[in-house]
Amino acid sequence: MMQLIKNTANKYNRVIRYLISGSIAAGVDLALLYFFTDRLGIWYLASAGLAFAISFFVSFFLQKFWTFKDNGRRKMYRQMAFYLTVALFNLTLNTVLMYTLVDGLKIWYMLAQIISSGLIAIESYLVYKIFIFHGRPEAAETGPKILIATGIYPPDFRGPATMLEALPDALRRENFQVWVITYSDVRASAEERGVVYRILRRSPAVRRHLKYFLTMFRLSLWADLIYCTDTYSVGYFSYLIKKLTGKKYLVRFAGDSAWETASRLGVTTDYLTDFQKKTYNSATEKMKARRTKIMVNADKVIAVSKFLAKAASLIGVKGERLKVIYNSIDFIKENYDENKIKQIHDQFGAEAKIIISAGQLNPWKGFDGIIRGLKEIEKNLDNKAHFLILGDGQEMENLKKLASELGVEPRVHFLGKIEHEQIMDYFKAADLFILNSHYEGQSHTLLEVTKAGVPIIASNIEANQEVVEDGRNGILVNYNSAEEISRAAVKILNDKSLAQNFVNQGKEKLKIFNWDNTVKLTVETIREI
């Protein structure tokens, strides 16, 4: 029982501090009223005013420094003015509520006061938390203040999450003040508190999104600019905050949320650019309209590839608001675990040819096309090929069934979600990487694989063409063509000289995807806003 009480107290410690602070302030008010009137003989109205003034300051300082842990002093006088405004508003609100409850609803006046006080306490708590006491660190007077709003952030394992971990520090070196808000599976560490705000994904959806929006809203009051990383809820919140406050925001356009959702639900199999021109069911059209609002109202849109810049133009983003800034991975240290790489090789034998593909198991990722081509690859490689799939998703069971039906099940290995610190070891262990996707905004994985020194086969779509030049640093094939995939795979795996040439040329290609250039262009874009 004691442990339950302790856990409850820890969970609601701020609310408990709020109630204690309010009770202390009320106690001070009553005690001073009695002391000034009965002991010092001061007229009761003057005593009431003096007691209210002193208890006001007691309440303000307790709520600011103890309840909400807002230790900043630069804006304290403005906060005090807001706090007084709320107090006077609450005085009026109490009068209105009392009249409504007593004269309108015929509730006993003492019960009416309890109800009114409870409602005002809840309203005051929310106003204090959201608008007055932000509990955030003091920012420097100089340097733009940036709030990065994202759906993924380390320890999430996807490539963009890793890039977003490096971006805040890079911007800080350019004299920016940077804070991050993200959905997360873990709570903020002690080092992150006050800098990274994590909204737990395991919370119910309505509560999770509401908490993200309210936290983002109060942080936006501090920021000069919101840098949002997608057109799902994060982007829509940026749009709403701009409508409410006029706050500027920038969208990093790395993929079309409307297209991705429609594809995942089986509404469309159309290519991304064709999707922009066609009409679908009402739910899909609503998603498209919301995504368009987010994009066209952004002060700038950073497209991570020329292909996505074209898609953004089709959505309606004007050219002067568009900027192409490629992803980069050269800030990632090459810290491979040689023991892990050896374990991967030992698992399949010294002569095995390891083929890897990675990503979410969505319909457009084309894992099925690789599985269909595996039988021909096996035949030409004396059954030495093993296909490793890194990732999970909705297509897992369908892919397992396909591998079984084609008789290649022993050669297809579903490894599920791999932690990011290990995924580069798998890439390094591979003899070949295949990306057979119908759509990519700009594949971060292709850059990581190139950095690991692995030859590549990729689907011949526009974004992939910006990374892989056919015959120079890899081979491009038609999407989901099992025949072309198997032919290209056999060609690379049987020709070590060709494979090494692709690797060497890939290293040269990576110079385009330069982190310093990514940061430089990002800083320029922010300063333009």
C-alpha cells in the first residue's frame, strides 16, 4: 500500500505541489487578514487588499519556482503580470459561476463554491502550465531559437532519426538555441531534460497527441521557428500553431504521408507523382487536403531529393519556398564490430553469399520481388545465397508464406527490427544489398550501405537514380522484376572486380551527400525565413 501511495505521489507530484502551493497562499491570505484587522486594527477592506497583495506574491513564487520548476528570471515580470491577470479573471469567473450555480441551478451556496473553486483550480493549473510557467531553460538573448518537432528520434533506429540527433548540435555550433520534441518509446534521460521533450507512444492516442500538441504549443511561444520533420501529426500541429500564433515553420519533406497511408491501406498502387493528379475516396482526399495545407502554408519546404521537390511542386508548393537539401551520413562514425561481422559470416558458412535488404515491410518495398528472384540466384550460385531481411511490418506473414510456396524458405531469414548500432555491422557483412522499392523519397539506407562498402542493386525510380548511377556504382532494375533482380545479383556476386568497382565509385558518389553541406544549406534556409 505504501509503495502504491509513493508511486501515485511521484506520478502526480506536480499536481500535489500545485494544491499545496495554493493552500499555503490561501492560508497566508486568511492569516494576514485576521492579523491586520484584529491585531493591528486596520480597516478590514484595507486589510483584505494588503493580505491579497502579499499572498499573491507568495502564490506566484511558490508556483513558479516550486510547482513548475521554472527557474528563469529574464521574463519574470511579464509572467507576474500574466499571473495577476489570471487572478483577476478568476475573481470574475468565480462570481459568474456562483450566480449560475446558486441562482440558476439552485445549488446550495457552499457546495456551489466548492464546485466553482475546483473548476477554477483546474483552469488555473492548465493556464499556468501551458502559458505562464514553461519550465524550460533560459535561452540566450542572441541567436535564433529553433524548436525541432519530430515523430522519430534516437533511440529509434531509422536513418532519419540518427540524422536528427546530429542536427541540434550542428545548429548550436552555429549559435542557434535548439530544443527537440518527439514521440518516443522511452522517457527523457537526466541529461536530456529541458532540452529533449519525449511524448510516450504507449499512451492512448488521443492523450498522446493532445499532450504533444500542448507541449509543442508552449515551446513554440519561446521559439522563433518550428522545424518539423513530417506531414503527419507533427506537421499538422505546426500548421495549427501558425494559424493560432503566426509562428513560422519549416517542413522537412522526406515522404508523402497521404500517399504512404493510402498505399498501406491498399487504396492505391499509383506512383507518387501520379497520386497527386488523381482523385480517390473521401478519406484519402481529406488526407491529401490536410497534407497540402501543411506544405503550402510552410514558410519553407526542404525536400531531401530533387524527386521530392518535383512532388512538392505538384502538391502546390511555390518554387521560391522550395529547397533541395540531401540527406547525409558522413557524420556517422565507422565503428564496426568485427566480432559481430564474423558471427554473421559463421552462421551461414565461409562460402555463403549474403544478400541483404532492409526497411519496413510495406507493400511498396518490394521484398516479394527479391524472394521471387532468389530461386534463380540460388541455381547460379550453387545454393550459396542467403537473403537476410532486416525490419518488420504488415507484410511479414505474406512474405514468409511466399518464401515457403517458392521453396526458398531455408534461404530467407527474417531478422526483424535490428538496433541501429548493429545494422551497420549487417551491412558490412553483406556481399550485396538490394533495394527493390516502388517509392523512395531519398533512401538513407542506400547511403549507409554505400558507406559500408557494399555493391548495390536498386529499383530504377527517380530518387534512387540520384544515388545509384546504373553501371557506375551499382545496377538499376525495373521495380519488382524478379528476372532483372536475379540476373543483376548473379552478375555482381560472380564478378569480384565489378563488385569492388561499384564500391569504389560509390565512395566517390557519397561526396555529394556531405554533412557540412547539409548543415550549411539548412542554416541558410533557416536564416532566410
